[in-house]
Amino acid sequence: MFSFSNHTLNWVELYSTLSLSHQQQDEVLS
């Protein structure tokens, strides 16, 4: 369970990073 939680946190962190990068790209394009 601990490993699963840790994996989930890593996935969320990765997703947040990708989302932030995508938003920045949208701002630059617009």
C-alpha cells in the first residue's frame, strides 16, 4: 500500500509538471 501511494504521488507530480508546461506553452502561443 505504501508503495502504491508513493507511486500515485509520483504520477500526480509528473502530471502536474506536464500540465504546467502545457499551460506555459499555450500562453506563449497565444
